[in-house]
Amino acid sequence: MKRIVVGEGSCGIAAGAAKVFSALEPLVSGDQNIRLSITGCIGMCYLEPIVDLYEDDTLVQRLVLVGENDAPAIAQAVKSGDFSGVEHLFIKEEDKEFLSKQTRIALRNCGIVDPTDIHDYERRGGYEGLKKVLTSMTPEEVIEVIKTSGLAGRGGAGFPTWFKWNAARSAQSKSGSKYLICNADEGDPGAFMDRAVIESDPHNLIEGMMIGAYAIGATEAVVYVRAEYPLAIKRLESAIQEARANGMLGKNICGSDFSCDMRIKAGAGAFVCGEETALIASLEGERGMPRLKPPFPAQAGYNSEPSNINNVETFANVPWILANGGEKFAAMGTENSKGTKVFAVTGKVRKGGLVEVPMGVTLRDVIFGIAGGIRDGKQCKAVQLGGPSGGCIPYELFDTIIDYKALTATGAIMGSGGLVVMDESTCMVGIAKFFLDFTTKESCGKCVPCRIGTKRLYEILTRIVEGNGKEGDVELLEELCKAVKDSSLCGLGQTAPNPILTTIRYFRNEYDAHIREKKCPAHECAALLHYHIDEEKCKGCTLCARKCPAKAIDGIAKKPHVIRQDSCIKCGQCYAACRFGAVTVE
Amino acid sequence: MNQITITIDGKKCTGPAGATILNIAKLNGIEIPSLCANGLVKNYGACGVCVVESESSPKLLRSCSTEAADGTVYHTDTERVKKARRVAFELIMSDHEGDCLPPCMLKCPANSNCQAYIKQIALGNNKEATKIIKETNPLPASIGRVCPHPCEKDCRRQHVDESLSIAFLKYFAADKDLFSEDRYKPEAASDTGKRIGIIGGGPAGLTAAYFLRLQGHEVTIFDMMPHMGGMLRYGIPEYRLPKEGILQKEIDTIEELGVKMVNNYKIGRDISFDDFRKKFDAVVIAIGAWTSSSIGCKGEDLPGVYGGIDFLRRVIEGSAPAIGKNVAIVGGGNTAMDACRTAVRLGAENVYVIYRRTEAEMPAEKVEIEEAREEGVQFKFLTNPAEIIAGADGKVKQMKLQVMELGEPDESGRRKPVPVEGKFEILELDSVISAIGQHVDPAGMNGVELNKRGIIAADEASFRTNLENVFAVGDATNRGASIAVEAIGEGQKAAKVIDSFLRGKEVPYRMPFVSKRDPKDIDFSQWESYPRAKMPTRAAAVRKGDFLEVNKGFDPDDAVKEAFRCLECGCHDYKNCELIRFAQQEPVLQPERFAGEKHPYFTEQKLVCIERNQGKCISCNLCVRICDEDVGKGVLGLVGRGFTTVIKPEFNNKKVLEFCKSCKKCAENCPTGALKVLD
């Protein structure tokens, strides 16, 4: 059977994959030998839309950057078996490395299976782990396997999964209910690992959750997904119905005594609801605000009953671990970080996308080895790991390995997988301000250190990038950062200062340049830029004056022009427009 | 119930199992600051000021919502805890918009609670008003007449129309009390057996004596003059402050309280300072500044040249010098005004005020300048004495005046007068009165350390001199001569310090931390203009011929109307405010370090009997939680996120307000003045 598979994750659809699919459909619908289907996210955002051509289960050719106009040529090529007409769409050898260099466990089915078809999942060994668990293992044995695997929470904190499961299993329930909750409230700017897993391989999540539910003795499972992920919700909802219809959810799963159903709760898009106690409050219909721990959710969580909360990626590893054994998972990685980690690589890299690598490889391996290094021939400067809770690691430390301890030692954190790469044109004070803007707005407003502290941090950063920084501001930032970390109620506030602290630690010179010299070394902070026209180079072509939206450039034709600094709004249009390199910026 | 034992700051504390660290601390007499916890509601942990450290946890713990663990050692005073608590308070205060105390009170050197007594005046309770005034000032009828009222300079009413007439309201209320049947007479506490000797019976000494006596100490004032009152008596003309009619009556009240008063007694003449000291547990030097500064020009020692305060004293003593018909007073301050107007009353026909700057720069009160002018005083601005020239009799005959012009501003911000080269004027004169300043004469105070300017050096917080048990206050100390209310403020503050010292644990004076608003942030258009009450005075033509009081005092109706002009800037909740009570226990807070956007200050009345002020709300959310968890109504809720979070009707839906049953629990439990119960 010849198969045409169109990558339809949100990213592929955004790039036009659905249009490609629609264009292909009438061209191949009559052909019994060709099956047109979709898959989820293949992971190479920079090459979307992607169309894979299969012969049965063998990938024959991968076509990239496909447009809907390419559909007739693709249909013709598949029908005839002569691919010369689509040669221009072939993936390059270099780009094949993006996937071949990865080790995919959590993402093992992403971009391969049809997320809308449970049988496609089962054909790749899906639900084998769950069947094995329900037919031959006690919950304690399951927990033991997870313990052996060394799996740790992939949401960012890296807490041992077996420990949480065991705590929830041991906890007494007053009503007889226990809950297993999946945290799919993925909110870090630049992170989309969880979305990709749900959109691309929802049954893997369902299977992982049911294994967890069995282990802790849960009576109900809930997936808390942010409402901004409509496709993920739609695919998961249909997968839940499929799983239920196929006996993988609901009463007497796989014919066993174990019963557990699952539902989706769409979150209203508050970042803080990724914090487990806030998530529980939100599930309960309360305002999403964190509560103090203890009591921990395992003791008194959702509805004050024992609850276990894991992240999507954590659950996505579980079926594989149960199918392949804990030892095999533990064989990957480092002494204190086992298995693999998925990263959403974005920023100034040549190849952005989803990357899953074994723990222990270096940041350089990921950013240069897989993601192809920096775009446009620029210098790499740093990488932000862990989103607003994480920190900036400078290029000099790119030999740091992906390992919970090693990354924490740099001042950053592993985080949930957001990996934003920055080049020389990125202002590090500006980056810190960007993240504080985010945390300030996403703070729930409950506790003082976070509600007011992050606001004040943001205000100080703002005055620095606007050229109003004062001597002592860096020290004030450091003092306030420490207080906010030390006294905030939940993880949001406790980690919010990390972007500031790491940028001060590694890029103090940039802070000093803004404060003392009123200069932005990266030439990014508009308030600190000054545009000038070099009299000798200016030909008087008047182009810059015509482009200037502020009418801040004076001059007559064929005479050097001058920028009136008091009117200049520093938009940079003159700089971009000048064909003689006469406009300089400093 | 099971009891557990924990250690807090080294003290063994027991309490019921399951209780929070905060509650066990409370049960054992240890107070941990906390703003958002309350027994009516569940643990919450928002404000962050209650953090403590545990020897068995790496994290700071919120004591209000952390269950105490049996056998655990907790600390509330480590550097880490103190730092976290301080920053939490500073952050809260950086977003707390309100005036704890009214600006008039903060500006008053004696911190007189003007807003409180003005309110009593508005309500017609003059005795209650006097009682409030006398909490800080035992001489209100006198001070109300003569005070240059710094309070009025900061009065917010000036942004609407004009400042309140605060000093004259004080004068009004104090007079009403002074001449009533049942004068306000506080009682001294029971005798402590401690003896205090006060040197000098001016405003500083009288005030210190009054407050120390109230505390039950045995106080004696020694004064070199025949009457008590100091500069109030001998430096201020009768027409401004009637001595027997007002001042002496107020002094009598102090004496009636049990303060002993000894006159015509001078340390260094009648007794050595060392011997004097030995007789008391504490000594207060309040000798004032009684020497006139000299003009510093040729001829300043001629017969017919008098020092300003010497001149005023001699007039009051009844031995006025013969100043003749043409008199020049040098200087532009209040003493110069007193001297020129006194000269008018002595019959001088041409009275000149020589001042080297212009009227705008004159430090004297505007009303004094006006009244002097009404009485015929001639002002010679931009002139400076170059020489005083003697006549054939060797006495003053003429003054040569250097004509001046204003140059660049000096350090004080005033434009500096500079001579116009070669330009002079000649004035024909009979006498000259120099009113350009006064100095301390510390003779007799053997061993007391002086500062560089020859003034007694006293610590600004403890009022201590270099000598054990010797304190010093008023004009005689530090910056030298100032206004009477400044001396009263020092006497009052020193009394507190000395009392604490005599009781064994000296607490130095510290201006308590308070929240203040910037007038720039206030919209004054909400108030309607209503003119300031004018003080009725005797006509210039009449009054210039005698020494009877110029002011006639407010008519009661006018006083009440004036009192109603008060904007009541200070917070109604200052005395019960938990936020400020705890904040004041901290080392001096500097919320301005974190100055930034604040929640706006405005009041709204959404609930029937509650007025809410957004600026004062610290988002502890007690009102929201109490209404929900304790009252069971859930009328209030949080709207918005992060810094923009505000308390509104639940779901921002006004309809839920109908569920309010006016139980007032929200306002009663508000830790700040954000919620106010309307009567």
C-alpha cells in the first residue's frame, strides 16, 4: 500500500498542511492503492509543511516546505513511482540529521502514527504496556519498575516519579476517591513539547496515565489542558472516546478489575495553573491560586483527596518503560538524570523544532549538532532554558551536559523543555525584562513577594533599558531577586528572578553599559540607540528622509542629510533604507 | 488534645498539635508579625511578613500557615528572616497609598495632632480639643498666638484654596478651655521618687517639666528671671501674647500639676553646676539663646544701638530704653517685626526696617509684615548697614546704608544680596535695634560640651549631653535658636526619653515610620473652595498706641466653619492599623527604594455601610475570605491577575452585592484603613 502522510500538528497546519491535504485528497481519492492520511508533529518546524511518502511502513521519501500547488506533482509521483517531478521537495541530507541524531522515547510515535486512529497506535505496540500491567503486575511492581527507570518529573522540577506515585498510593482517601491528573497546562513562552505529544500521539498519553492510575489506585483521571490548545483538546477528546470504545478506559479496562475513566479540563490560560496546587484550585472551580504545601497533593489534593499530578512528557515515557523495562530506560542518561528529554528549540537557530535527546549530551550537541547553530552567520550568545523560571546559559558554558544537577549549577534549570537560543543581537537586559514582563502579568496576585516584587523588578529593568538606570540598580535587583526567591509562595515567584540573576551573573557588563554609559551593547534597546548620517558617505539621495515616519531627517537633494535627534523615534528605517551605508547606529 | 513542644528563639513553647507556628508563638507570648492570617479563615499565606526559619527545613516557612512540628527549633530573628520580612514590608508599603498621619502633624515640630483637635473643634468639643493638644503641647493658648505654624505650610487645603488657620484654631480652643469653669487638668501618675532638675523655664523647660511630672516624677524648674516663660515671656511683645492674661495662666496650670518653680536662680552664680547635678537623678538644660548677635559694622557699639531681644526684654520688664523718634531695626525676621512694632508703640515716629533682600525673601510671617506696615513701619529693602555714625554727643546719629541687589541663589536657595558698588544712602536716626539673630550663653554649665558654634551639643535621639544624666533641649542646643514650638517638641520628646531612662530602659526618640502621600498625586478638584477664616484684629490706628493684644480671637461660629475646612488627610485607622503597627517595629523601612506604580487612591462605596479605599488595600484578601468562609456570603472576589489584582464584587458582578448582609466583618478585620465602616 502506498501512503501519503501529511504532518498536521498545529505548526504544520499553520504552515499550510491542511491546504496541502485538501489539494491532495481529490487527486488520490479514487486510487485504491494510495491511502492519504495525517500524522501529528514531525518536529521540524522549519521545514513545514512536510509530506511523507510511505510504501507500507517504510518511509520512501520525505518532502518538505510543500505548497498546495505541489499536490498534482506529488500525486503523479506517487501514482507513477517516479519521484523526479518532486525532487525539488526532497529533504536534504543535512536535514535528515535533525531526526537521525535524536533518541525518541516520549516522541517515538510523533510524526509517524495517525493520532486519530487507535489502531495505528496499536500497530506500533501501543497499549501493550497497559495490558501487561493489568494482566501480570501489581501496582507496587509498576511503581518498582518506574523506580528502576529513574524517571523524574519532566515538568521541570525533576522530582522522582515513583516517589509521588508511591505517596499517592499509600495515602488514605476519605471518600474512596483518588485522582490522577495530567498537567498539560504548558505555558512557558517558546515551549510546545506537550502540545506536540497530545496532538500527535494522544493514546500514548492515555496509556501512560492509565498505567499511573493503576499504580496509585486512581478512580478518575483528568487532563488539564490549556484552552489555547484546541487541536490538542479535539484529538485527545476523540482518542478518549476511541480508547473507551476499545476497552482501554472506563469500566474493567482490558477485561481486568481495574476501572478508571478520564476527562479533559480546559484551563483558562493562566500560566500559574501549571503550578500543581493552583491547578487543583482551578479544577475545583476556584480562582487559580497556589496553596501552601504541606499538605501535598498526594495527601490532600483535588477535592482534598489523594492526587497525583504529572506532566505530559512524564506520562509519555511510561508505556515505553513498562514495555521495555526500567533498566533499559535507566541505561540512558547520567548518574542522576535518566532517560531522554524533549526540548522545543526556538530562537536564532537555523533549525527550530522538537528535539529529544538522551540525558548527558551537551547543550552544544543540541544547539549546534542538531539545530544547526545560529542563523544568518551571527555569533551565538546564550540559551534560555526553562522559560521564565529558568536562566540564561552563556555560549562559553555550552559544554554543560543536559542533567538536572549540571544545569542547576549554572543558575538555570532543566525546565519543561523550552530552549530559546539567542545571538549577539539579543540584549540580555532586554531578555530578562521580557521574562519578567511575563511573570509579572502571570503572577496570580496572592503573595506579596511575587505580586509586588516581580512588578518592582520589572520596573527597575525597564528603567535600565530606557537609559534611566541608576548606580546601585544591579545590587538592588540582586537583593530583591533573593527576597522574591526566598519568600514567594509557589514556584512561579520562587523562580521568577532566575532570568535576572543569570543574566547579571554572566552578562553584568551589559547591565553596566546600560546604566553607566547609557548604551546597549546589542543595539537592541531603542531608547539607547543613536542614529547618525555620515556626511562623507551620504549622497543626498533623500531616500531616508522620505522613509522616516517621524520626519526627523533634514536635507536637500544631493547634499548630506542630518537626523534631528530630538525628533528621532529610533525606528531604524533610515538605517535599513540607506544604500550607501551612510546611516550609522551606536 | 495532644500537646506539642517547639522552640522559638530559644524559648520552649507548648501548644496543641496541629496548631500553626504563629498560633503557638502567640500562646506563648511571642508576637510574629502577620497581616493576612485570621482565626476566622483557613490558612492562606499571602503577606509574607510572618516568615520564620526552621532548623529542619531549608526554606523560609510562613508561620501563619505552617503546622508546628513537635520538637522543631524555629527562629524569628535570623538575618535571613529579618531581611525577608523587611523587604516584604517595603514592598507592601511601596504599593500602599495613604497618609497615616496628616501632613500638618508631621510638619509640626511638636507633632501636634491638628487633624484630631480640629475635628473636635468642628464638633464643638473645645475641651476635648484642648486635651488632644495638651498631649503634645502644654502651652496651646500661648503657642496658638505666636507660632509661625509650620503646620500650615504643609496643609493640603492650600491646594484647594488656602491652608487652614491651624494655629488660631488651637488658640481658639485653648482659650475656651482656659477661661472655662472646668479647665482641662490632667493628673500626674503616682510618684516615682525620681528627681529632675530643669534649668530654664522657657517653652522647652516648661514642656519637659509638664510631661515628666505627668509621669510621676518630682520636677523642679530653676530660672534666672523673676518669672517663668523664658522667651515667650521676655522675647515676645505683650500685644502678641498677653503675659498675665494668657501665658501665666498656662504656666499656673503646669505648676498646679505639681511642678516646682524656682525663680531668680542662676546656675553658676547661686550654685555650681556640679553641686546642682548631684541633687537630681536627671538634669535638663533648657537655657535658651539670650544673647543678641551684633550687626558687624562700624559703630555697632555706639550708645543708642540695642540688641533686638535685649530691647524687647527691657520693654517687657518696664525699663524700655529711650529710643527717640527715628529708629532703625536691622533684620527681616519675626524678632525684627516684634522690635519695629514695639518701637511704634513706644512712640517712635519714623521706624525703619533695614533688610538686605526683598520682601519676598523675608523670613518673618507675612501677617506680621502686613500689620507692621499698617502701623506705619517703613521698609528699606535691599539695604545693609555699612556704618553707624555718631553725632557730636557720641550717640547714634546716622546710618550709612549700602544699597544692594540680588545676585545668584545661595545654598539656601535664596538669591544672594550683593552690594551695588558706590551706592549708599544716609538715614538720620536716634537709635538702632539689631535683630539679626541670637546666641547661646552657656556660662555656668561647666563641663558641658559645646559644638563648633559654641552651642550645647546634644544627641538628637537621646537628648543627652556629654555628661552623665544631663540632657539638653531647645534653643540652647545644636542648631541654636528656633521657634517656640520647636523647643516644645524637644521638651516633649526628651521627656519620653528621660522617663524611659529613669525607668531603667532608655528608648531614644525615633520618628516612627509612616506612609505619606505626595500632594502631586492628589486630585484636589473634588473639594469646593471655601475661604479661610480671617482673624479679627484691632484697628491699626488704635492698636499702635498701646500694648494690648492685636488679635481678638475667632468668633465661635467662624472657628467651627474654619474647622470644617479640614480635609482630614490622616488615616482614620492609624491607631488600629496592624500594618503600621508592625511596620513601625521594623528597623527604619525604605519603601522608596522600590518606588513604582501604585494602586490608585480613591474611595468607593459599593457595600451599604462600607467605604473602601483602593490605595490603602494591601490585598491580604481577608475581606474576601471572611465573607466567603466565615460569613458564607461570598460577596467579594478577586479580579485581575498579578499586580493588577483588585478586590471587587465576586465575578466583578454588582448583582452579588445584594447578598451583603451588612455584618461589617470585612471592615472589622481589615488590617489597614482600606475598609471603613460608615456610621
